[in-house]
Amino acid sequence: MKLFNYSFEDTVIHRLSGVTKLICFLALTAIVMYVYDIRVFFAILVFSFVLLRVAGIRIKDLKYIFIYVGVFLLLNLILSYMFAPNFGPEIYDSYTLWFPIAGKYNVTYEQAFYQISKLFKYSSVIPLGILFLLTTHPSEFASSLNAIFVPYKITYAVSLTLRHFPGIQNEYIEISKAQQARGLDISRKTSFWHRFKNAVATMIPLIFSSLERIDTITNAMHLRGFSKHKTRTWYSRRKFQRIDVVALVICFGMTTAAIYVAIFINRGRFFNPFR
């Protein structure tokens, strides 16, 4: 499976309306951003991986996405600790030394718990985004955005971007093979500098071909009168069915449960086990 490529499957998740999936994604993401409770993050993370399995999306097909995300998360954790090594004790109003390092860089149980919670916070959102992108057709995604009052010109631009990701990836592979056939080596056998220069030589024709494709699509859309009217209809928009109602009930049930935990159990955004 290529990055950001729609998977043509017939599953319960694929049959949901794009509006339903978008609302559920936004609601669960908003809860993750507001609540700072590792229990909520873990529940949503498990729920996301269950949905990925139901949608027929294999984890091994997403390994490159998870590698990129893992590197980002690791850098985020390191930098957040470097710039605020005592942010955890400030949040939880407690200071319990685990082991010292140097100066103010002492590892506390509070800071470690905050960092782990932060890791689960970002990790719980990523599978939801992957699930939404890979199970929602670009045209239906655009119609979903338009259904929540996003201007259709913007939604169509998003749709075109997602639609042409697979084509750009295939074209990059073809250009790369053609350049390698001409003697450009981008393997690990050569130095990093030579690989970088050869990669740039591969990217330049890809950029020019993409610009040419953009110009062709733009002219075609203008000739067909795109943006002439303030509104438009959508061929790919799905009608609401019983399964959409069930999905929305489950989504808002999880959202309500998370809000209840934050307000009545945690007495605030942060779950504090050090009280």
C-alpha cells in the first residue's frame, strides 16, 4: 500500500459516509487535544487499531508512515525535555526524584509520566488520521468538507492533492529507475553527498512534470466553468444510513465519557496520579 492511497475495500468503515467519518475524526481528535489522561489516550489508541483491522488495513503496509511518525515523536520528546525538564512536576504539583543527570536535568516520576502521556497523546491521533485518509475516497472527502461549510474551491483543491499522491509516487519511481539506468547511483554504495545530488537530479523532472500536470488540470477546469457558481453538487456524496447513526452514537458516547472523566473524576484536564 502506498502512502495516502485510498484502499478499495468493502468493509463497514468504507461504507460509512464521509461526513460521518469526518465528524468522528474531528470529535475524537478534539478530545485527545483537550484531555490529558493516559487512560483516555490508551482507550482511543486501542479503538483505532481495532478499526484499522476492521477496515482491512495491515499494519505492515504502514511501516514507513510509522517510521516517520516515530522519528518525529522521538525528537518531540527529546526537545520537550531539553527545554522544560521540570514541566511535569509543575503540572502535577509534586516532585519525586527518580535519578539525577546533571544540573536541572533530573528525571522525576512526574516528568516521566508526563512524557509517556504525551507519547500516547500523539500516538492515539495518528491511527485515526490514517484510517480516515485511507478509507475515504478523495472526492467523498471533499464533499464531506463542503458539508461542514468549507468552501468547495478549497475542498476540491484538497481532493486533487490527495488524488494525485499515488500518481506522483509512481512517477517518482519511474524517473528514479530511468535515472539509475543512465548511471545515477542513489544506493547506499555511494557517499551521502553523491546520493543527495542524484536525488535532486531525480526530483527536478518530477517537479516540472507536476507543474505541467497542474497547468493542464487548471486549464481543463476553467474550460468547464469551475468556480462559476457559489455552490455545487457532489456525485460521490453518500446518503446517511443506519450504520452512520450507529457510528455517530459510538463516537459521541466515547466523547461524552472522556468529558465526564475530565470534569467529574480528574477535576480538570490532567489526570494526576500523584495526589
